[in-house]
Amino acid sequence: MLSSVNKSTRLAEALQISVQLLLLNLLFAAINRLIESFLLFRMHHLQGMYGDAFAGLLFDVAMTCLFGVLLFFVIYVLLSAGRKIAITLVTAISFLFHLSHQPIAFFFLSTLTPLDRLLFTHSFQEVKTTVSTAGVNFSLVFVILSIFSLAFWLAAQQFFKGNCFYRFRKAITVIVLMLAVLAVLIKPDHLDRPSHHSNNIIRNKTLLFYKDAISYFALQLATPPVYADVTANAARYHKAFDHHEYVSSKYAFLNKRPTSNPWGPFFENSDTPPSVFLIFVEGLGNDFLAPTDGVMLMPFLDSLKNESLYYDHFLGTGEGSYAVLPSMIGSLPHGERGFTMLDDMPLHLNLINLLKPHGYTSGFYYGQGGYFHEKETYLKRTMIDRFVDKNDFEDDFVRIYDPHSNYHWGYHDQDLFRNYLRFSRLDKRCRKLEILFTGSMHSPFIIDREDHYNERYDRVIKNAALSPGREAHYHTYRRYLRTLLFTDDALKMFFDEASQMPCFNHSIFIITGDHPMREVPNGNALKKYHVPLLVYSPMLKEARRISSVASQFDVMPALLNLLEDNHGLEFGAYSHMYGFPADTSSIFNSSNTIPLMRGNRHLDEIVHKKFFFSQGELFEIEEGFHLTPASDAEKLNQLKDMLQAYRRVNDDVVRNASLLPDSIFFEYSGMKVIIDTLIDTRFSIESFQEFFDLTSTIFSLKENQRIAVKIRGEVVGRKRDKLPAIVFDLRSLDDEQIHWESIGLVPQEKSRHLDAPVFFNHFSVTHAEPEPGVKYQLHMYFFNDAELSARFDRVDMKVFATIGNKHQ
């Protein structure tokens, strides 16, 4: 036990080291803020940013003082191991904190969004792609970080030399404690600032990142919360979200498909269903089609909106491109990190598998990597006929490389459309669902003929007669905004070429943005979802500007009802679509309810009628998506409850991998079920068992049918690094092997309890190519080549053919 003298000496020593360390941290906190502010002024043009930067410096000082108080207690404990160890450890902690600020601040400066758990919700490949295309000069970064490290080391040598500043310890301690209390009591969110970017500028980005990272990993390690059962969650959701007539307490989203057809009166009727083109324009915000300054950077798309059903109060369902695909083609819930990234993906209906039985073929065309946000995995799971990404361009197209990382980003938008047109000439059919996803309005913002588009951009800005402030805005964001001209030309070229196709006059083109461009400041927290929707067709009888609030959830319901009522197709009475057919009122109104997922995969924002709830705050929505703070406590609590109800049923979909009964899926998608086996009893495979039979059947297929397999089950007991593979063994009736395929099973823990079941799920279209009309025998069995012992429970296995064409 320490004597009172030793305690006093140790306390004095801890105070001395703390004062020296605090001053070192204050110096580098100020240096980091000054560097960040300097780059902010160089890279952005924002209202009030000089005042925000100064306020941020004051907050950094206060937070550093709070950090210094905490480190005092750490130092006091560490001194028991020796002075040198204590100084080395706390200095190392401080150094790593300040050094990591550089890349964290750069992310913010690039996107105006602080880095948080977003980093951990992306795959390694996605993170690599993002970093590689961010336009970072890595050699320069290395030099800067090296200089910073050397400066910190030299400064630390000086600050820990002797007893400098120790005689002022009492005054410093009082000031530090006062500032620490200030840091606890006052937060950037509580200040009345000129724009929603202000709070993010003021925040210490590094502190915010580490705080959110700790929260994220603590949540991952914690025991998952035990909610009410699925039935109770569904009942709560049905009460809060009453825009549908729900039909099941087990499947919360299952409803009677709404029958209204708001688009119908605008279109001609025809016995021949039209081709449908979905065009997702990366980074397309609505403000690019409705400029307040008279600066028109997308003249073709602006003219096209005047010939379309144009929704000017339309919302994406997420802050990133992970949301647009499942929302637009499936009106699907968000999932955990985006529906396309669900490992245990439920069977579900979407435009691809609903249109396929009616004779539609489908294709997806992308100029970048299909792995990003798991686009390729998702679309191939949903039986798309053709998937084209950057790996499917011929050599005469020019590859785009990031100049700093030499990373092959893909191909620009004009080549994307040219590549599509090349494929389309090989397919003369007129009953198609084609999905095109652009990429030039995204980092690294590389376009063809740069000099030409730079000159055009400068000419547009010069002719607009802007105020000095607005002219500075357009010059600041020139690198990003000039890509609008490029992509607009690509769209014009596509429509000029498409107009010569035999199917053009009988096609519907639906154009929207995945989300607004993040590198250019948007007006408020809701505007980061504000994208346009254009529904254009030569079959359109009347164009209209529509001002009712709608979202990407609402497009699929409206399109299905148009095809059903105007063209005689049938899509069944039931649906799991979240959305409702998009209203067509030309007068601004907000009667919709739209849950929104932020870029960090938080579901903490929602639009409900005329209110918007965002990260704990309530706003009233006005025309143009202007926001006014609202002080309605009852409405605030209602929207919080609605979000909680949505999150719970969304989690149920993730946890139970179910959106609708399998019988409805197979009936509506026209699938032919070959095997439907549920082994409901627990069974074991011992290490000495190389094979374990599961099921077999005899079947034949029609022409152009493919075979898909979905297997889901539980492994009882401790998690296995590897599971026995399931083998797909296709043979002739004479027992000649036609196709053999081993299907690897990947464990997916959905509970952190050691003895809880581990799930596995596999879904794929097999490589088997059986001849139509020929009978085959199919065997499915476990192949235990690793000689493992495992116990299984509830193995559900389905094998089915991908098409049953009602049109034929």
C-alpha cells in the first residue's frame, strides 16, 4: 500500500506529465484544425464556413482539455509501471490520434460527411475501390505523414524536457477543467448555424470516428436485444404503417397488392406489353434539372423532363447506390447494410422474375465493377438473363484508370451506352427489361475529351451572369459539375440511337438518380435524398410535372399496375412491396411515409406526410423540400416509434430470411419446382461418412430453362470453420453423369451465443445445361471430404427451373 508521501509524489508527477501532454495535444489539435480549415477553404464554397471553422477550433480546444482530464487518470495508473512507460504509452496514444486525423479529415473534405461506421459496413474490395479512385496522391500523402510524424516527435521531446509550464499548473488545471465542462455541456448540434453542413464542420472528425467505431464494435460483441416475437413486431408495424392492407402476421410486408393505376391515364393502351428501360444515373440530384442560377448543365435531360411524367419531389431510399437497385426493381426493405448485401437473402419478387413469365428478357449494363454493393451477386440470384460490367467491354473501348493509383475504375458513360447498343443489336426482341447504371458522375470523375467539356463548362458559367458568390461556387466544384455535361451528352446519344430501334415507339424509359452527388453541397439533410424521376415514352399521351412526394419504393407498384391494366398482364393479388403506386398530383403534397437509410447504414431518418425526422430532430417539410424545425413532441415520438417498428420488421427479414411464402414466390415468378425438401428432424453426419444422401428426383425442362438451387439450414453446436459441401449430381436415366457441381456452404452466425445454431445459406444458378424435353435424374447429397462431424437441423432445400413462360 502506498504511503501518503508516495501518493502525493505520484499525484504531482501525474499532474506534471498531464500538463506537458495537454499542451502537446493542444498544439497538434490546433495544427490539425488549421490544416483542415485551409483545405476546406480551398476545396469548398459554403455559407458561414469561416465562422464554423473558428467555432470548430474552439471545440477542439475544449475537447482536448476533456481528453486531457481523462488522460490524467490513465497516467496516474500507469506511473506504477514507471515514468518512462507512462509517458511512452500516452504519447503514442496521442500521436496515433492526431496522425489518423489526416485521412479521416480528407474523407470529410471529399464528401462533406464525417467518416464513421461506414468504413466497417463495406467489403474490403469496396473500400479498396473507393480509396483507389479518390484521386489521392499516395506519394504526397506519405511525405506529409512523415513530416507530421517527425514534427510530433520533435515537439514531444521539447514538451517533456524539464518542468516547463509546471509553475502554471494551478491556473492551467482550472482552465482545463472549465473547458472540459464546456465540452460536455455544449455540442455543435445545439448551435444555430446557417446550414446543415455547419455542425459537421465544427465537429472533431477523428473523435467522432473513434466514438462511433467503439459503439459499432460494442454492438457487434454485445448479446443481441431480444425483441417481441415476429407476430408482435408485425402487428406494431401494421398499425404504424397503414398504407397497405396486410394479410399475414408471419410475413410483415405481405399485403394485398394495391390496384390503383395512377400512370394508366397518361399512356396508350395496347395488347402488346412494352419494353421497359430503367436508367440509374450516378449522382443525379434533382437540383441539376432545376437550377436556381440559370446554369443548365444537363440541357438534354432538362428538355426530356418536359416530355415526361416528371416528379420534382422524388426521394431515393438511401444515401448511397446500395439502395436504388432493390428499391426500384423490388420495392424491398433496406436489410442490414442494403438488401443486395444480404448473405441470407430471402426469396422475393421483383421486376425481373415477375416479368420473365410474360416473355420478358432482362439485362443489366454497368461500366464499373459489378462487385460494388454486390450488384452482380444480387442480380444473378434473381435470374437476370444478361449481366454486363467492366469485364465485358471489348478492347476497342478505352479503359479508365485513376492517375494516382493506376486502378482500373471502368468505362465512362458514353462507352457504357455504346456497349449496350452493341449488345442490343444482337437481340431483336421487343419485350425486354433493360437496366443501365451510369458511373461518370462519381469519383474519380474522369471523362473523355476533357478540354472540350472544360471549355463548354466555362462558357455556360460565363454566360449565366452569376453573382460573385455563386460564380465562386461553380468554379470550386468545376471538377465534379463538368461531368454533368458529359453524362447528359451520353444520354442524348443513347436516346438518338435508341430512337432508331424497332422497339423504341413501344418502350417506357424510367430515369432517376441513385442519390445526389455528395461532393457538391446540398441544401439540407433531406436534400441528400432528393433525386428526379422521369417517366418518358413515345406512348405517353400527356406530359406532366408532378409535385407530390414519392420515392423509389413507389415505382415498381406503379409500373406493374400500368402493365396490368393497360397491357393485360397479370401479377397476382399479393405482394411484399413496401411502396404504393406513385401519385400524379401536380400540386405539392406530402402524404407518403418513407424510411431512409443514411450512408453509414443507420435507419434513423424518415419522412411521414409533412414531417421529416432526422437523427433525433423533427422538421416540417415545405415545397422544394425546404425544412423548418418543428416542436411537436407528440409527432416527434410518433416518428421515433415508426422508425423503431420498421427497424424491427426489417431485422426480422434479415434474421429469418423470409418475405413471403415460397408458394407465392413460385406461382408468381412462374418457376417450376423440381425438388422441395424440408428435413425437419435433427440429423448427424459423422467424420467417417464421406457421403450422406439428401434427396433425388426425375425431371425434364423446357427450352431456355436454367436450374437454380436454394439451400438453408442450421448447424447445431459450436461454429464450424467449414461445412460438408452439398453436391448437385445430374445424370441421365442410364446413370451417365451429365453435370457434377459441389456447392460450398458458408456458416453465418446470427447470434453471439456459443451454443446457438449457425445458419448456412446458398443460392445460385447452376452451370448445368440439360437438353429440353429430355428426362434426367438429379441426386443431392452431402460430400464430407474434410471428414468433419456435424449436426444439422431444419435443412430446407429447393431446386427449381428459372422460367415457366406464360406468354408462350
